[in-house]
Amino acid sequence: MASVEAAAEHERILREIESTDTNCIGPTLRSVYDGQEHGLFMDKLEGRIRNHDREIEKMCNHHFQGFVDSITELLKVRGEAQKLKVCTMGHDCSRWCRLQQCNIAATIDKLSHCLPGTLWEGAGHQHECLNPRYYPALRTLEQLEHTCLPRASHYRFCTIMAENILVLRTQIRDIAMSDLKDFLESIRKHSDKIGETAMKQVSLQGVEGTSCCSISHCLPGAQDLVDFSPVYRCLHIYTVLGARDTFESYYRKQRRKQARLVLQPHSNMHETLDGYRMFFNHIVGFFVVEDHVLHTTRGLVNRAYVEELWELALSKTIAALRTHSSYCTDPDLVLDLKNLIVLFADTLQGYGFLVNQLFDMLLEMREQYGEILLKKWSGTFRQILDQDNYSPIPVSMEEEYRCIVGQFPFQDPELEKLPYPKKLPFSAFVPKVYVQVKEFIYACLKFSEDLHLSSTEIDDMIRKSTNLLLTRTLSNCLQYAIKKKNVGLAELVQIIINTTHLEQSCHFLEGFISNITNIPPDTINATKLYGMATFKDARHTAEEEIYTNLNQKIDQFLQLADYDWIAPQAGSQASDYLSDLIAFLCSTFAVFTNLPGKVAQTACMSACKHLSTSLLQLLLEADVRQVSMGALQQFNLDVKECERFARAGPVPGFQGDTLLLAFIDLRQLLDLFTQWDWSTYLADYGRPTCKYLRVNPHTALALLEKMKDTSRKNNVFAQFRKNERDKQKLIDTVVKQLRNLISTQQS
């Protein structure tokens, strides 16, 4: 049953395929493919196709002969028809050609007016507006607007193009300004590199000895680090658009802002040289750019504008340098900074900027540099003096001797004749100090170089600085060494010897300075090296310290004195303390043999005078209320010991008994009392030839009062002895006469 229904369905589908339009056959075919007897249908379809093929073949066979006859007839007619067709087509063709010629002429005329506009509408020119060739694009727009579009103004596309020209100009201006902003940002970031390159070029030129003038034309690499085309394009575009003033104002305003940023130093710039170098690089880079713009843009910036910026930069730079350099305490850093400032100034001077104020500031900085050097050398000198042994330098061989005299100008033919080992008269600090003074002079010279100063000015600066070193720094160090505690007589003696040799070397320093400055020391108005007075002052101070030290030693011995002021009689020899004191003085003055003669003589005379004065004060002390004749005779023995010391000549050079004069006051006083020669004293007092001219009546009265009291206390029964009574009366009489004498002097 199922197969019968399928056969009927297949038959129906075949009829639909044969009778249905091909556009609607889709559902019919879908029913075939949706059916289950697909293979059976295909077989039946093949059979139906074969039946139709047989019918078509029968029909073709039936009509074939008629078809052949028709073709034969057509071939006969074709020749005549062809002739008729050619004639008609020739007439139409001639008319069509004339029409085409007219159309071509009209088209050529219209296209000649519209061609620039149609070309501009092309993608190529649209792209040209948005690429770096802004200026040619603007020129094309101008030509299009004023020349081309008016000729074809009645076309609608020309109106649209005219409306878009303003938009295109605005786009070109905005893009050019964007490029300019990128350029400004780029040079802000790279100004340090530009400046570094420019300064390196000047540095290399300085090393090679070439001139640094016209640097802006002989520095390949500085301005070449920057592409200035955005500036030129933007300037041209704004000029074409009639807004050059706006562009100039904007450019200058932005560069002024950048200048203020460049001129702000870092707070820690003074800590390293790199901080100063970066500061200078940015400033140089800024003005290298401005100089290049000045010379290549014809008015975008002018000389007045650039000089105004430079004056601002110069004032702020100098202020910053003064502030930050004041923190510097390292002379090497100050010297490096000076060299960097000179390079900075020379670089900008090569671009035509005035830099005189920078060199004036360097002269100010030189004063600061000198103070820093003085502080440094103060520490050096003090260390040398602290480490010195204050003993003559021993030399054991020729090489050592030549090494020392190679450092310090010393000549002594007599010493050179002596065999080794031998000793130089001065201690080690003499050649060390001399060498350091020369090093100081070299340091001063280094700063004075490249400051565009004359040799005379450099010589003057060096001499003034050296004078300060000697009169202030070295002088203070010597005074400190002389006056510090625990400085003995031997050290003081050596200091005097050392300063004598250093003073003698000053004329060698004069020659040394002249050699390095090429200015003879005898030049008119040349600063003299008066610093040698330092050594005289130090020597005088040391001499005074010797005198003070000797007096202190004498006082220490006198503190050991233990007189029995009421002793009935004197001993057989001088007191022990005084013998020790005399022995000390003898050994001390033996050391003074290397001192200048007058110094040793003055020290010896000063010591003897102090000893004499101290002995007299000891005798007249208020605590000593009584003095016996025995005690006075013991005291006389001690004074005689002092006189023997003076007479022996502990220091050569005294004439006759000159040194004895130090004890003359004591001698006359003691002679007066031991010889009891009051009649002579009172009778001759006031005369130039008086035997006791050096005895002051006040002194005589004070001592006599002490002896009167002793006489009364020790001689209770003396009033019963006629001699004692007479002596007491004589003392009273002398006391009364001395008082009258004193009263007469006062009135």
C-alpha cells in the first residue's frame, strides 16, 4: 500500500516539475528530498527524461528539411540587407560625430576652469594639508581661492570647496602650533645637552688654542641637535595667515617662562660640581637656541629681546652663584667651579653676550677662595708645628743634605765643610713651612689663570695673598705654638732660630713669585712681600716668652729659699737654692749659643735683673718683719754668688762688667748696711758721684726698720750696755734722718 502511494506522489511531483516556473520549483524539490523514497524517485525521473529526449528527437527530424530551406533563403537576402544597413548607419554616424565634437569642445572648456579644484579634491592634496608641507598647501589654497574657484563659481562643488578652505587653514594652523609646542617641550628637555655640547666645543677649542669668536657659526653639533623646522613652518604659516604678531608674542612668552625655570637652581647645587654644571648647561642651551632663532628667522626674536633675557639670566645666575658658592669650604671645588664659570662665560661670549659681570664676580669669588685657602693652610701649618720636635735636623749623608737644601734655600759653606753626620741649625718645620708657602702661591695662581688679567694684576694678587698667609695665618700659628703650654726654653730657642732662617728666605719667595708671573720684584708699584715681618714678630714673641719662662724658673727656685732672718751669723757659703739656680742658668745659657747674640745677651740681662729684683723683694717682704745682721750677711753671700755668675760671662758679647749692673742696686744696699756707712750716704745723697747712688731712701728705711726691731727684741739688756745703746741711738737717728729726707723729696 505504501509503495502505491509513493508512486502516485512521485507522479504528481514530476507533473509539477514539468508545468511549474523555475522560480517556484524550490518547494517541489524540497518535498522530493524530504521524502523517504528518494532513490526510487530519481529512477523514475531518469525514465521521464529519456521519454522527453525521444520526443524532441522525433520533432527535430520532422522539421529539419524546412529549417535547411529557410537558412538557404536567408543567405540570399543577407547581401541586400547589408547594403541597406550600411547606408543608414553612415548617415547616423556623421550626425553623431558632429554632436560629439561639440560636446568635447564644451567639456574641454569647462574642465579647464574646474581642473584645479577637481585636482585639489583629490586625496593627494587632502593629505598634503595634513603633512609637514603646510606652507605649500597654504599657497595652493590661496591660489585655489583667488584664482581657480572664481572661474567655476556657478558649480556647486566650488561653493563647497570655498567653504572648506577656512576649515583647512584652521587645521593647518592648529597642527603647526601643535608641532611648535612639541618643539618647545623638546628643547626644554634637551637644553642641558645642547649647552653641554656647546661648552665642550669651546673647551676643545681652548685646548687647541683656537679662537672662540663667532661660535654660533663654528660649532657643528650644538644647534644641530635640534630640528628647528617646526619653528620655521609655524612662523611661515602664521605669516601667511596674517597672524605673525600673535605667533611672535606666543613664542616669546613661552620662552620667557622656560627661562625662569632654567634659572632656578637646585637647593643642593653647591654640594657637587655636577650641580653647577647642569645649571650652566641648561642656561647655555637656552641661549644657543635663541641665538640660532635670532639669526635664522628674520625677526621672530630680535637682539633687544635676547639681550633682555640675558640681563635677567645674568643677574639671577650671579645671585645664585654668590649664594651657593658661599657654602663651599673645599678650595678644590671652588677652583673647579671657577674653571666652569670661565668656560660658561667664554661660551656665551662667543655668542655675542656680555659677560663682564661674570668675571667681576669671579674676582669677588677669588677673595672667598683666598679665605678658604688661608683656613686650609692654617690647619696645615698648625699640624706641621704640632708635629715638629724643635730640634736641629740631623743629616747622615750627602743625599739627605741635598734633599733638604733642595726644598729650602739654605747655604752655609762652613757647615758643608764639616763631615757627616752633622746637624742643620733649624728644625724640620722650616723646609715644610717654606714648601707649603710655595704650594699656597701655586694655588693662588691657579685661580688667577683665565680671568683675562694682566701679568701685573696676577702678580699683585698673588703677593697680597701671600702677605695675608704670612702676616695672618702663619703668624697666628706661630703665636699659638709659642704660647701654648709646656713649651720649654729649648723649643723657644729653636723657634727663634727657625724664624730667623724663614725670614732670610723671604727674598727667595720674592724671586719665586716673579718667575711664575714674569714681573720683576723691583717693578714700580709692585706689591712688596712685607710678610717677613711675621717672622720678626714671632721671634720677638718667642724672645719675650724666653724672658718670661726664665723669670718663672727663677721664681720657682726663689720659692725654695728658706732664710733664717734672725740668724745671729751667716753661713760659710751661698744658699743651696741659689747654687742650684745658678747651675740652671749656666746650663740654659749654654743652649743659647745658637741664638742671635743680642737675643742671648738680652735674655741673660733680663734674667739677672729679674733675679736681682726678686731678691730685693724677698728681703723687703712685709712678712719679713725682722732681719738680723747675720741673716743680712748670708744674703750678701748669695748676692756675691750671683755677681760671680755675672762676672764669669755666661753669654758672650757683654763689655766689661755690664752684666754686673743688674745687681748694682742690691750691691750698694748691702754694702751700706754691712759697712754701716750712713754718714757717707746721708752726706752725699743726691750727688751724681754719690757712692750709694742706687740706694733709694724708702728701701733703706724699710730695711733699717726691720733691723731696729730685731735689735730691740734680741737685746733685752742692751740698754745697760753702752755700745748697744749707742747703736740703737744711731739707728733711731738714721731712721729720723731718712724720714726727713723722704719728706723733703715729697715736698
